[in-house]
Amino acid sequence: MRSRWNWNRNTYEEEAREKETVGEEKEEEPPKKFTVKGLAEAFEDLNKILKKFENMDPNTKRFSLIEKNVHGVLSAYEQIYDEKRKQTKKTTMDIFLKRVTSLQEEPQAGPSGGVPEKGIVIVGDDSSMHVIAPEDLPVGQEAEMEDSDIDDPEHRAATDHNVDNTTEILREWLKNVQRLYHYVEWRPMDEPESYPDEIGPKHWPGSRFAHVMKLRQAALRTAREKWSDYILFIDVDNFLTNPQTLNLMIAENKTIVAPMLESRGLYSNFWCGITPQGFYKRTPDYPQIREWKRMGCFPVPMVHSTFLIDLRKEASDKLMFYPPHQDYTWTFDDIIVFAFSSRQAGIQMYLCNREHYGYLPIPLKPQQTLEEDIENLIHVQIEAMIDGPPMEPSQFVSVVPKYPDKMGFDEIFMINLKRRKDRRDRMLRTLYEQEIEVKIVEAVDGKALNTSQLKALNIEMLPGYRDPYSSRPLTRGEIGCFLSHYSVWKEVIDRELEKTLVIEDDVRFEHQFKKKLMKLMDDIDRAQLDWELIYIGRKRMQVKEPEKAVPNVVNLVEADYSYWTLGYVISLEGAQKLVGANPFGKMLPVDEFLPIMYNKHPVAEYKEYYESRDLKAFSAEPLLIYPTHYTGQPGYLSDTETSTIWDNETVATDWDRTHSWKSRKQSRIYRNSKNTEALPSPTSLDTVPSRDEL
């Protein structure tokens, strides 16, 4: 077992005087009175440590350092155990984990029962503006941060190879947090801004891999020199949203262990297979673990981005990030080099998915830009809000204001039930993060509708209508949904809005939603397409053959039979046609009504009740929004299907969760039925092989 004492603290303080520091070091407090019991325990710990050096040459620097620091050890002892390590100090995790949760609570005891000393090292290996987001600190392309103890930290920060304002933001952050640390070391390097052999900020040439590997090795070496028990590596674009992540990883008692991080796809921070040449190998185990179909802590050949090393384990002494092992012949890649080092040291890597720990973005391609990296970060943030609280910006840096707009639409409506405040709050924050301005439309609550109100509105169900899955008639929840959309169409007409976006409150946005939708609408305008309704989110029901691609407009098809009204763009003429159909006296669910109006509903009997069926309807391909949850998933809730029969409020319907086929995920669309003609032709850059499950 390594010591919890930091023997070379004085050495680090002497070296620091030769380097630029932020602020002044705190004055030492006068020695406090030691108790007899405290002294006895301190010497007991000291003797255990001295036994490690019985065979050491007394003339060595290390031995003399121990001898000189006996009194320092005793002071450290009282400092560690006095008032539970000064509980008012914030931990490293407080500062780094984007303040997404309250991490200021007292750390839990480690596996041995005491408060473990932890060496925390964060290495950012990505030159991008997103790493300087207020939610994501420390920052920089290659930013290094370490703590000898999570409750009583020192801090080292280095930043280099930046083409953005990383240095300025990191300097502001350090200025505001230095009081939380005993000692701060600051190493900015403004030049060079890039690597000589890179083609862009997202390109990883060999020089960049080598630089990151050297940074990690330096961090590992420092943690060993300071006798830290643990070292935690976190890429700066990783978001740990579970405040117990560190304690949970420590409790696994593994030499190398990683929490599984989520992304918008199958990509994560581990591999389940590796080829004899060191390349990524797809396995059936990977999706089982990634999608939580199997849960636990699994041996894997590779973990990366965020992982914990237990430096108390003797085998960890053999681990190296740089230089590569003498027998290494695989590709020069930081994560592969370290995986090989782990293998040669006889150390098994582990990946845990027992809980949800956090998120990471999907890596961009070499030719992509910093602006795309920002969009990548924003998407990670809004995805995290689907099942968790928003990631709040750090209080220690200035926040750049956002300027929401309507994306070129005359109005953007968001339909929301007043009693669904959680959905409203999430959507408003999600839209704000994307700088989208919306107007809230208070939805008609089907549960509040009574028979008298329905009669006053002259609402009657379309004769013969039955739900295609359950054979039930129309529900009051579905009537409320229809009336909510109808009120939007009426406002479009009353205000003479030419181009309007309508979204519901239970949607998740695709990556680069705003940019993609704006481009689609620009392409439609340039093609002078005559349109009246454009789905941006739906469930495609006709899957036997492809839908017809629209000439001269990429990513657009003529809409066939579809479910859901998650989101759509509607024109003034489109709204006039829908309202002019007088649907109240022959009502059916709104997502059945729309296909009738563009003459694609498969039930001919329903279409007979609507004489004019010439709505010009299209759909984005691929879709730009999807439901947040599907039938049977945790968090799924339907306000349309859990309701009462439209003309009898005593007859309840409950097709929620396990029964509603309508709200199930899109059925499989086979290759020959996919709308491939609407997609842009792939380029050589799109076919570059990936090292991960992308």
C-alpha cells in the first residue's frame, strides 16, 4: 500500500518558484497542538512508510527528503484529519465536472473505509473551441490538471497549440479558482498554434499523438512521484454527470477501469475486440454492453478517454504512455499504444456500465472545423438533458450570451401541456442552447375535456374509425392533440404567416438540427418548390418501396403514409387547406388526418369523407427530430393514448408503455426500400475507415 503522505511537497514548491504562478501561495497556518493519540498514530504511519526505504542508500536525494520532512508529515497528518479535511474546500471534480450536479458534498470513504488520497490528472487532447465552453473546464487543446488529493488539491495547468481563446478563458478560470487550491502552477504557451504536419484542428498527425502521449506520461510520472493512490484521466470533452463516478470506479478495485460514456450513436470509450494488428474489431458483445442489454463490469482490450488507474497495484508500475513498448509494432496511436502497454504489463482493462456516468462526443473527421466541433458539444449537452438536468456553466468564467432567432421562419410554435412543466423546461433550455426562439402554445388537455365542450365544438368521430392496432375508437387525448395543432393552423391563417415551424414537446433533435433545417429550406426556396407541409419528424408507415425523391432538392422526399406530428413546417396555403377541410365533424387522430389530406392514407373509407385531398406534403430525409422515448422505454409517457373514449368519459383507455404499437420505434426499413435517392452522393472523405464503432 502506498503512503497517503506527499513526501515531496516541498520540492514541488521550490521548483514552482522558478515558474510562472497565478496568485500568491497561501501562508502556512501556525502549528496546532497535537494530541498524544494523534502523535502516536502519526508515527505509526510514518514507521510503515520508512520500512519501504530500509534498503535505500542514505545519501540518496529521496532518503534525505524523507528525513527532512518528518515534521511536515506530522503537520500533514493533522491537516488531513482535522475537521474532516476542511470540508469547505471544493474538490477537483467540483471544478472539472461542468458543475452539472452538486459535487460539493463530502467524499465517501474508499474501499478501505478511510478517505483515500487520489491523484487526479485530466489531459485534454483536442484543439477545439468546445473545450473552452463554460461547462467544460479545465480547457485547452492539451490541458493537464492534477491533484495530489481530491479534498486538498494542488493544481497544474498547461495549454498549448490553440487557435482559439483557450488561454484567456483558462487564465480567467484559474484567477477565480486559485483560492480553492494550496498551490497553482500555470504554464501557458501561445506558440505554435498548430502542429506543423496537421491539415486542420481536428487532424491527428503523428506529432500530435506523440505530444499527447508525452503529456499523459508526465502526468503519470508526477502522480507516482507524489505517491498518489489513484490517477484519473479525463478528456476535456467528456462530461461526467454522475457525481459518484469516481467513488464507483474506486470501489471496483481494478487496476484500470473506465465508466462507460454515452454518445448519440454506438460510439463509446471502449473496444470489445482488437485484431492481431491492433485495429478495431467488431464483436457481438459491443452493442450488448453499449445498449445496457448486459450490465456489469467487463474485461475489454481497450478503454480510453476517461479511465482510472489504481497506483496502489504493483502491476501499475509497468504502465507507460510514452515511449511505446520496445515490442510495439502497431499503428502509432495514443490509445492503442497504451492498450499494448497494459497488455504487456499483464493488466486487464475493465469497462463498467452498471450506471449512467456521462457523455462524450463522436470524434470529427480530419477535414471538419472548430465550428462543427462546437455543434458537436451542443448536441452532447442537449442529449444529456433528455434524461437528466442541464449542464450548467461554471461560475468561474464569463459566459458568452446566446442570441436565439427564428431560423428564417415567420414563427416557431412549441406545443406543450401546461401540466407538463418538465417537458416545457427541457425543451426551452434545449432550444435556447441551439439559439432557437419559440412561442409556446398551451395544448388542449384531453383529460380536461368534457362531453358538453365536445358538443359545443360540434366534434364527432369519423364514422367507422378504429385505431389500427387496438381497434379502439378515438380518445379525448387524441382530440386534445388535434385541437392543439388546429389552434396553430388558425393562428397561421389569422396572422398570415407564410412559413411556420411546429414542434411538440417530446422530441430529440438530430446533430446540427438548426444548420440542416435552414439549409433544407434554402434549397427548397432556390428550387422554387411548391410545398404546403414538410415533415421533419415522423414514423414512416409505408416501407415496402422507397418514397419519391424531389428533383434538385437533396434530403427531401414526397411524403407517403406517416404517423406522428413531432414536427413539421407548414405554409399559409397548407394551413388554409387543413382548416378548410372542416375536420371537427369527422375527426380522427391528427396524424391520420394529415395523410388523408395528401391522399396517401391506405384506408379508402376514411378518405371518402374528405373530398379535397391535394395537400402538397414532403418529408426531410433523413429526419431531423425523433421522439425522446418509445413505447416500453423508461420515461415513456403518452397523453393521447392514456385517456378516455371520446364520447364516454367513463371508459378509460390505457395503451401506454407496453401496449401502444403506434408509439413504438420505426420498423426496419430494408435496403431496397430506403430513400437513398434523396441523399447526397458519398465522397471519399465519407468512406475513411474509423478506429471505433462509429
